[in-house]
Amino acid sequence: MAAPKKGRSASAQSRPGRSLALILIAIVALTGGMFLSGHSTPRLGIDLAGGTSITLEAKNEPGQPNAINKTNMNTAVDIMNRRVNGLGVSEAEVQTQGDRNIIVNVPKGTNSEEARKQVGTTAKLYFRPVLATEVSGKAVPASPSPSASSSDSSKDKASDKATSSSSATPSATATSQGRAVTDALKADATPSTSASAKASASTAATPSPSGSVDPATAKLQAQYAALDCTDKAVRAKTGDGIKPTDPTVACGKNSSGQWQKYVLGAAEVSGTDIKSAAAVFDTQSAAGWKVTMDFTSGGSNKFADITGKLAKNQSPQNQFAIVLDGEVVSDPYVSQALTGGNAEISGSFTQTEAQALANMLKYGALPLTFKEASVTTVTAALGGEQLHAGLIAGAIGLGLVIIYLVVYYRGLSVIAIASLMVSAILTYVIMALLGPAIGFALNLPAVCGAIVAIGITADSFIVFFERIRDEIREGRSLRPAVERAWPRARRTILVSDFVSFLAAAVLFIVTVGKVQGFAFTLGLTTLLDVVVVFLFTKPLMTILARKKFFASGHSWSGLDPKRLGAQPPLRRTRRASAPVDTKEA
């Protein structure tokens, strides 16, 4: 009866090599991935690597003289922080300075131009009907325009029409431009499509006398005729002070990369009507990256209404412009009302452009308008000195831990030091991979979190070693002592690591900036401690317990029964709780 039990016990103890092979494979795979990705070092934060510091100054908007206040400034900081930090560990710092300035520090290695666009863009989004459009300075050649669709069958119908429709309204002179604007505004104000077409044709054939044009239309005509979208200064002023309910002119790039100018009607849908947005890759067509949007219930009704009206018009008045902060980012056409409550923006986006647009729409519009006051380069001299001092302190601490392990645990210190090395390798490789994956940046507090983790990891080894020594003190030999000590040590280690991880998680949630780097690193190393103890320390201890040096209780093994106060004879197994049948034996 005892033989099968002994066989099962031997079988359970004979597989530590599998765990060691598993963690070795994981280390090799992660290390290979690190070198293949081209990121062999962790990305450093601004205090260690330097970077760019951007100063943004809040501006008063027309009709809102008291908009610059503490509440709006704090809201703007929160939105900017979420935009540039994503998961909160890319270490871009956003903070207020004074009553109307916001400082944004972007670490080296981050696309500073993209970050400047992310933080400075107010993300005021409007859907406006297109009344007239042309390439700035020349007529638009016939080319397919982007399409808008919902997730239902209307997507295919919209795409079919893309090969035949054009977003061009040719215009050669300022006079004809003025007539185009007048006709477009009349068409926009006329409910009947057929009537609008007749009026447009009549007006195009017979120039309207200047006295019949109202001042607002005349002003818009002049703006459209003079608009040169190739001039950056002109584009920056386009849309300033324009109310959403007023027609306006705007600029945007077409699929050929040319600047195109537009006359746009009053806004029909705003960014506040969007519930969520995401960048996705379209595998079903050659459109590439696109931005999907889900509307609120009210926004869905507005969008269905405007697309239903536009579907009755001829090009380009069957298009709507998606205007972000005064610039047209896409001008899709529609062939029927989109009633699904969602839509897609496609317009030859790159992955970065699609993600940036979705990010700004997802996190909302800034409550204030900002202008870029200054952009400066930040050096890493001070942070480098602090890192040097911190690494020296960490090396001293690690050296003291190793000396303590060698003096007190002797041969067992080999297991502890090997486990620390495995934990360090995993931590380094994962930090290097997390840089390009989620934007993780290693700053000084994060380095402190890694140093604190040395103590947490060493504590797990000490708990396990002390449980083994307790079993030996009770008179057991090493191999049974290891197996009996492990369940008790395992519970203690899991409870201790759970408390550390919980503290790190709470700290990560309730804090911002650099403190999050400390909490993230602490939580990551705590999880790795569990992995290393279960897949490396315990299996290695099981293997070494079979070696004569440790099993015989050598005086330098750290498991000498005499030094531990054990009383011979040593017991290899516990006494049977019931008498054994001698006949069966």
C-alpha cells in the first residue's frame, strides 16, 4: 500500500526541469523579441533622457471673457495628460503654470511634433455640408472623394459611387468664384433640390448684380476668393471667431496631398454628439486605416437627418466636411441616409493620423483655446547625475543583500542570487518591450521602484528557506523538508506579494505623472517575483536537494542539521498513522 504513494510522490518531485525549461524558453523568446524589435534598451523619461518642453497659453474666445478659470485649466490638463500618456506610463508631464499657462514636457524618443498636435488641438469637431470646393489656386481635377458609411449595407452603396463622383467645382476667376459661393448659399437655403438646381443654373448663366448680394454673402465671397490654403498663416486664421451656426470657409488636404479650399454651411452635428471613436485597419478594402465613430442617440438622429438631405444633392453638395479645429480632415460623400448610429471616416489616413484623430475625439474637446508660447529643449544633465547616484545606492543595497545571503544562508545563497539574476533579466527585457508597446518610459521614480523590488524578491526567498530549515529542525531530511515547506511558504509569499501589488495598483490609479512610473514598476516586479519563485526558485531548490552537497547537510550548504539545532536521528518521512499489514508488505 505504501509503494504506490511513494511512486506518486517521486513522480511529483521529478519534474522540476519542466518549469526551468519553461522560464528559460520565455526568457529566450522575450530577449529575441527585444532585439528583433530594435529596442534593446528601455525608453527613458524626460528626467533621464531630456526632451522637449512646450508652453501653451490659454486664449479668451469671442463671447466668453471669463472662460479662463481654474476649473477649465484643470480640465484641459486632464485631457492633455490622457491624450499624450495613453496608459499613463509614457512620462509626458502636463501641469499648469500660473493662471493661464500649461507646461507639457515630452521625453526624448517621443514624436514631439505629434505630441504638440495632441496637446494643443482643441478638438472642436463639426460636421458641415460642403457648398463649394476647389484646389487652392486651381480647379480640382476629377478624382474620387472619400466616402462615409455606417456598419450596415449602405457602406457598399457609398463605395460603389466613389468611382464616378467628383469633389470638384471648377472656378477660374474671382468673379466666377463669387457666383459659386452665392449659388451655393442659395442652394443651401432652398429646401427643394430641383429648385436649388434651377436657381444655381440660372444664376450661373446670368451674373447677379452686386447690389442683390447681402453683406454676409459678399464677405464670404471675398474670403473664398482670397483664400490661399498653401499659406500657413492664412490657414491658422481660417475659422477664427466663426460660430457653428454660420457658414464659413475652410482648408483641408485632398487624397493627392494638395490643399483644397471649401465653402461650408452651418454645422449640423458637433463632436459632443460622438459617444466613442477608435482607429481600426480596414482589411476589406484598400482604404487602410480609418476612424470609426459611435453617436449618441441625439447625435444619431442629427447625422441621419443631414445625410438624408445631402443624399438628394449633386456633387459637391452631397458631401459633408468633417472640420476639426477649423481644418477639413475629410469630405466624404453620401448616397443615402446613414441611420445606424455609427459612421466611419476614411481618407487615406496613416496609422498615426487615424490614432491621433480617434484619441482626440475619444477624450473630448479642450474647454479652452491655446496658443503655443514657446518650445524649448530640456537637457538630462541633472537627471543623469541623480540616476548615477541612484544606481550607486542600488548597487550598494544589492551588494549588502548578497553579503547577508552568503553569510547567513551559505550554499542556499546560490539559489537566491540566481533567482535575482533571472528576475533582473525579465524586468529589463519587459521594460524594453513595453517602451514601443505602450509608451512606457523609465524615470527616476521607476528606477526606485525596481530597487525596492529587490527587497520584495529577496523576502520571498528568505520565507522559503526558513520554512525548509524549520522542517530540518523537526528532524526531517532535506528532500521531504523541501516538499513540506513549499505549501506553507507558497501561501505566505502569495499573500505578501498580493498586498504589495494591491498597494502599487491603488497608487497607480490615484496618482499621476512620475509617481505612476514608480507604482507601475513596483507592480510589474511584484508579479515577476511570483513567476520567478514558482518557475525557477522552487524547481531549482528541488533539483539541488538531490545533490550530495545539500542533501548530506554540508556545513557550507546552509542546511547543516547541527547548526540548525536538529536532533538525530533524521526522519526521511513521517511515521505511518496506521499499522501496516505485514502480509501485504
